[in-house]
Amino acid sequence: MQDKVDVLIIGSGASGAAVAWSLAETRMKILCLEQGDWMKQSDYPSNGRDYEARVFSDYATSPNIRQRPSDYPINDDNSPIKVVNFNAVGGSTVMYTAHYPRLHPSDFRVRTLDGVADDWPIDYATLEPYFAENDRMTGVSGLAGDPAYPAHEPPMPPLPLGRSGTKIAQTMNQLGWHWWPSDSAIATTEYDGRAPCINLGHCTPACAQGAKASTDITYWPHAIRAGVELRTNCRVREITTGDDGMATGAVYYDRDGVAQFQPAEVVILACNGVGTPRLLLNSASGRFPDGLANSSGLLGKNLMFHPWALVHGYVDEPMDGHRGPPLCLWSQEFYETDRSRGFVRGFNFQFNRTVGIGTEAVSAEVNGLLPWGEGHHETFRSLVGHRMSVGICTEDLPEEHNRVTLDPVLKDSHGIPAPKVEYAIGENTSHMLDFAIDRGKDILLAAGARNLHVIRPVVYGGWHLLGTARMGDDPERSVVNSWGRSHDVKNLFVVDGSIFVTSGGVNPTCTIQALALYIADCMKQRLATLFD
Amino acid sequence: MNDHTLTETEIADLRCLAGMIIPASAQYGVPGADDDTIFADIVNSIGRDRNDVCAALASLRALADGASFAALDVARRSQVAARLRAEGGPPVGVLTRIVLLCYYRDDRVMVSLGLEARPPFPKGHELEQGDWSLLDPVRARKPFWRPAS
């Protein structure tokens, strides 16, 4: 048996790293168990000529394709959107595109404002100082003054516009629609020991330059220097509980595959919207037969993905091609509710700079634009470097039938039951996608683009795993309370995307990390009465 | 160029098909995908996609009525390749993807497209800062985020 720790954190990604760093100042004995290992920047794809091919193998976004030893399988056959993630120190921040918007104030009050879903038990103002702290710790680039948001000031200047951004800006101005340089978790200057972005152009499958803010190079060095222990290659099987119903620790498999018990006073889950319900469901016992922290019956339910669509086309003038971070601008022209559109809530446009040449060739082939044989070269040369692309991130409303359960057959390499995802795109979101795709086409047509192509939904677009252990004040309608503590197990906390009540219509990493910092502060303020 | 996962016939068929997907071009001064260096890269890159590639090549052979695709005359090869592309399903997509990704990382091909033949790191790329005065009309808008109360 291991020495008992004060705080056991499971998962070292976006939220696990943030909560570990914040709690470190308490001088408690803090341990984080991570099923993956440290990544090496020298191994990242953009070091090699095969960098585009590796997104189909060891840097695939889907764990079912990637199949690294740290990955666990996910049965997502019953979902039009497949789960994508990464399992290593830093979690999915190693493999994300670092688009870093905050949720909006209205996102926390959807029941009050629009009569759908539920309000959050906290609001934007509560999280605002944690957004700012997280921006500072993460190193965010952007530009103050966006009229789509309450005032905030990113610590670094924005990513360059480039040719693609300039074309998008001109087009959006022509339409009279909002656009703004994105808040990006990419360093544009030297920052906290990180080198600035040099426009490698292949941000998502990890940044060889170290400019992208993955938590292995942001929070973790600070947390470890402050005394937190991070133990890698340790896959947790279950949270254990005592006769008093309190969590006693966790059973995990170490790097040699040997089962170990790690006792702890407090357990914090940071495994995101699929990993967290999977672990809690796998922690069922005689006292908690439906899974730990599941007296509400809502554990695993209300899964939200942010269904994505992409609209792209080709313009005559050269765009940025393979150069520069893929995402540089957003538009929130259609973010807030306007019922005349036929749906409530809204969506965010992300303007994609373009793609590498191999990826362009594969995409053009899949879309039927690229002939075999004669004409191949001429056609390809008319396409490559001329792509203009609009990504659409729609708000997904919570629906209980969208859920994570345990697969009765599928297991990971340690024999632990794998998660099963059942999901269908809701009616409101479907109407929103219709509208958003039409507006995306408007943008591309206004830009003079040809060969328009729509992808709906983006199948491997399940980046955002939200809602499966929702927060709330009512124990019958939520899994954790307004500061992340399980209603059922008073020394068990959840700090990841699974506690989202609603999804908003923007990438959630920034908000997930702000929530983790907020929960850590709530814990620090209540140390003497934490379990009351 | 010897790959134990494919037979000699399969390798010959694959090479022939790769050259039909992307032929050499005197106009652009580029080799075809059946070029020695590029095809060696293709064969060496099959890796975890072996089953799909083998399935695609089996379909190719079936469409060629069991004959070697590479041994067919030009007209017949064109017919068979067109049918494979139309009817071959996901395995053909995988095979084509491997051909395209290997082709478009070849030094000669990259240079012909005006690119440097190198990986992105460590040199990176230059990107124009752009004209931020384009934001002026957006800056002039009043805040339009929706208050929560």
C-alpha cells in the first residue's frame, strides 16, 4: 500500500493540472495519477517529413485509431460524432488547436434567458477572476476590446492575420458581421519559459516549438516545483469507499500492470466528460450500486459534444496554406439567441487558416475534386494554398438520452470496462446547423470562393466532452454541487468538463480550467469544513 | 523495396495504380507516384493500414478478373481503375491517402510547388502580420454580448 496523501487527483490534463497547481500552495500532500506518460517535443510530428501522415496513426485524434498504450477504447458506434482526446501528461491539451474563447455571461443563464435546459449555479462574474488567472498561467494571445465579450485583456498580442485572416476580415467587413482575433493559447512572444510561435502550421497534433499551451509545459512545471507529485503510466480502475460512504482512495495499475491501492483524504476527478463518468460507474459497490456519486441517476447523462460543421471553398488569391496556426479569428455575430432564426442559443464561427499540402490532397480526393491521372497536377495546383474554411461550433443542449455508460463487452488493456457513448444531435442544434451552414456559405460566396463543400457533422469532432456529471444545487438534478463536490460523497470532487450544466457555443478548455481554479479556491477557503 | 506484407504481384499492381493516380508530368517537371523513391516511401508507409491496402488490392485483382492489374493493357487498366475508385469503398480511400501523402512530401514535388523540402520544425514559416485597421468597423460596434440578467 502507498503512503496516504491528502489530495489525490486523477488525470493531468487541462483541469487536473490547474487544480494541482492551485492547491499546491496549501502544502498538502498532493498526488496526481496519469494513465499516460510525459511527451517529448522532439517526437512530435512537425519534426519530420511525415508530419501529415501521422495524424492517421500515432497522432490520430481518435483513441480508437491511435491505439497508444495509454489510450482506452471507446464504443462510439451509436454516435454520429466520435470521441477524440489524448492521454498523456497534459491530456487533450497536447492535442488541441488552442482556440481559447470563454463562455459568455448568457451561457450560465439559459433557463432564465431562453427557457431551455438549466441555469448554472454560478455565473460569469464568479469565474471572471479565474479566467484572468488562467489566461496568465496559460499564456493567452489575443486582443482586448472585442464587443462580443465583457472586457478582458489577454497577456500577449494576437496571432498574425496573414493572408487568410486578411481575406476573412475583408469579407466579414463587407457583410457587416462581427469578427475578432481569437483568444489563443499560443504564445506570440516569449512567455514563462516558452518560445513564441514560429507558424509551424500543424498545431493540433502537438507543438514541437512549445508555443502552444499544453499543461505539461504550463501548469505542471510550476505545480511540481511547488511539491505536487505526478505519477505517470498509472491507470485508475476504481475509486474506493469506506463504511462511512467517504472515498478512501483509488485502485490503479502501475506501469508494470500491478494493481496498487492509493489511500487519500480527498479525491479529485479530472478525466473529462467520458473518463470521469466511466471511472465513477466502474466504482460501483454495494453501497453505491449504480456507480459512485450517482444518487441522482444523472451520472453519464446529458453528454454534450458541440456538433461541428465545416464549410470550405477555394478562392483565386493565395491563402496562408500550410503556414501559421490553423485558427486565428472568430465571429460571434450569431452567438446570442434570436428566435427569428428558428432556434435558441447560438454558435461560433472559427476561421481556419488552411491546411498542409498532403492534407489538402487527401481532402480534395475525398471530396471528389481531384482527378486521377491526366489533370491531377493542374487541378491540385488550383486548389493547394487557396482554401478558405469556416468552422462552426454549435451550442449543444443537454438531453438525458445522450450518455456515457459502460460497455458490457469492450475492455481496455487492463481489463477495465470501456465507455460506451450513445448520442444523437438534438432538434434545436440541427436547426442551428442548417442556419449556420447557410451563413458559412454566405461568407465564402461573398469572398468569391468556388467548389464549396460542407461537412456536417464533423465525424471525428467530439473534442468537447461535457455535462456528464453536471453541477447544481439540487442533489436530485445534479451530480456535484456549485463548487464541484459530489452531493453523495463529501470528499469526492469533479473539476473537468463533465460538470458543465450547458455547453455554450465555444471551445470549453478555457472555461474548464477557470472552473478548476475556482473549485480549488473554494476548497482552500473551506479546508476546516470541507466535508461538512 | 521489398515488403513482406505484400506479394510481388501486389507490389507491382500497387505501383501501377499509384502511377495512374498521379502520373509524371513533364509540364510541371515532377515524377509520378510510381517513381522509385516515392513508391519506396509508399510501401514503407503502409504500416497499420496493411489490411485496408491488401483489401483494396484484392478488389483490384477481382475487378481485373483475377489477372495482374499491372499486366493488363492500358485501356483495360483505365477501366478497372475507374471501377475500383467508384466501388472500392473505404480501403481504396486508405490506399489513395497513403499514395497522396507520400507523393506530396517528396522533395521534387514540394519544390515544384514552390515549397521548401523540409519539415515545419525547427525553421517554421513567416506569416504577414496584416493590417489591423481592418478591425476599425468592428471596434466601432457597441458591445453586443447579452447580459445575464
